Amino acid sequence: MEKIITKIQNNKTINSFKDAANSLAFLNIALAISILLMKKFNIGIDLKLVYEISMVFMGALMLYLFVNKRLEHKRESLKIAVIFVSFLNLIPFLNKPESLPAYPIIASFLSLIPMVIANWLNENLIKPKDSSPTAAIDYLNQILPILVTFIVGSFSIYMLSQKLYVILDIYISIVKLFSTYPAVILLIIMICGFWYNGLHGVTVISSVMRPFWFQMALYNAYFFITDQPIFFIGSEIFFQWFIWLGGSGATLGLSFSLKYLARSKEFQDLGEKSHRSSLHNINEAIIFGVPISQNKYFKIPFFLTPIVLSSIGYAMIYFGVIPGFSLVSPWVLPIPLGAYISSGLSLKVLIISIGMIMISWVIYYPFFRKYDQILLKKRCDD
């Protein structure tokens, strides 16, 4: 397992895409909040058009960041050629504007085709012979990879134009699969499992899930603008505001117990140090300070709490009791505020998020109390 994780984390393509998506995270948040304000105050702008244009620019930026990172040590003219021809994949999407939220991700993946070709050609240059003019050979070595890149890129544009609807249906079905309830539960188990064994679970899983989560966020914002129910329930935003309350394992309820109910000095000290961070969804101090990692006393609530919260939240969104999470907001916000913004200012979601914190506290409390008594007895015995 460790070898697989290392291989994933060291994969250049995965890391290039993850870095590109992370670089656009703040832009995506700013765009989402701007859309929320413009929609709520009804300022008379065509938000659908604004978002579609934004997706074009998002795609261009994503391509630049992805290709630039993936071809980090290649010459600039080759990078520019790959970016340029990959950007032209936009053409088929313009005939189907509602598909533009998929453009940044699909264009980035399709850029791998001319990228591989250009990379191979760049590494298999024409070797000059004794009688060959060096300047001519150098010129051909410069132009041929770019020319072939354009030919290959043009072919991918043609194929995309012919099969866009089929490709989108397959692609959206795959993305949808990762937002289903079983997928959410599986991801929770995997992420918590990595944390329990001393690894940063979110970092490991997000390396693979980043393209899918990023795509879900782009589409859900589009559905918010067009007043449609969200299509991807189990998005990263759902994880952030209904599952990872206070951080992985939904330890916010536990942090309240550590802060206000602890009797042992160890837990009292930890509560003072970790509570403020937990309010901003940072809980490494709790995971490794309690500790939860490799601690049999906290294994059950660490897995059970996010599973219970996700089940309640998913069901409420699925059956239309509350709206889903459509907009990205800063993950460091306290839970009720972040949930309120990401749901499009839904008071129902605000109230439910407070209830989720209470559920987290209820599940963790018996295990907290038992372990607190163990620490207190141990100190008395010493």
C-alpha cells in the first residue's frame, strides 16, 4: 500500500493537475462569492453568460498551468504550441454552452495527447550528418515537433466535434459515480483509514480525486446560476461542510469536550491548544495529540461520526429537504458560516450544520469521557 501511495504522490501528471487546480482555488472561490452576491442582489447581469465566459478563461488558465508544469523542462515554443492547440478544443463546446463547465478539465486531459507526441519528438531530434548545415537541422528540430503537435491537436478537435455528446455523457457519468452515496462512504473509510495509520488521508485521496471534485464544483455552481438542483451531491464542498466538521473525522464535537469538559491535565492542555484551530477545520493537533491515530479507544467514533453525518446530509439533499452545496467558499471558515455561504445562503443548511456539530459531540462524548478517566486515573496512580 505504501508503494502505491508513493507512486501516486510522485506521478507527474497527477501532481501537475493537482497543482493547477490548487493554483485556481482562490480564483474559483472569488468567482463563486461574486456569483452569489450578483444573484442575491439581482443586479441585472446575465450570470449564465458571465459564468460561461469564465469557464473559457478558466480553461485557458488551467491549460497554461497544467502544460507548463507537465512540460517543466521543455522549451517554451513547444509549451506554447501544446497550450494553443489544446485551447482550440474549445470550439466544439461553443456549440453547446451548457457543457462549458466541463471544458477546463476535458481540455486539460486532451492536452496529454499532443503533449506526449511533442515530448517524444523533442527527445528524438534529427541528428545532423557531417555534410548537413547545422542551422537547417536546428530549424527543423524546432518546427517539426510543433507542426506534428498541431496536426495531432487538429485531429483531436475534429473527433471531439463529432463525438462531444457521447464523450460528455461518458465523462459526466464517471464524475457522477464519484459523488454517489457509496462513493462518499468509501472515501470516508479510506481517508479516515489513512489518518488512523498516521498518514494525511485528505492529501493522499485528493491527489486522485482532485479532477473529479474540481469538476463537480464547476458544474454545481452552474446549476446554482440556472436555478437547477445540484447534480453532484457528494462533492468536496459537501465533505467540507457536512462531513469534515473541524477536520477529518468530524472532530469538532470532540474539540468542545476537550476544551470545556476535560478533567485530565493532558486533555485540558490539548483543548486549550487545539480548540481555535478546530473552529477553522484544522485538527492535526487532535489527531496526533489525543491521539486518535493508532488509538483503539477513538477508532470507532473517528470512522462512525463522518459516516453518520454524511448519511444524514446526503439523504436531506437527495430528498430535497435542503439545497445542496453549489459554491466553493474558504475552507477555514467556521462550519455554520461556510455551510451557509456554500449553500447559497440557505438558513435551513445553517441550522442543520449546527445540528451536525451536536451529533459530532454526542457520538464522541462517551469515548472521550472513558479515555479522559483513563488519563486521570493514570496521573493519580503516578
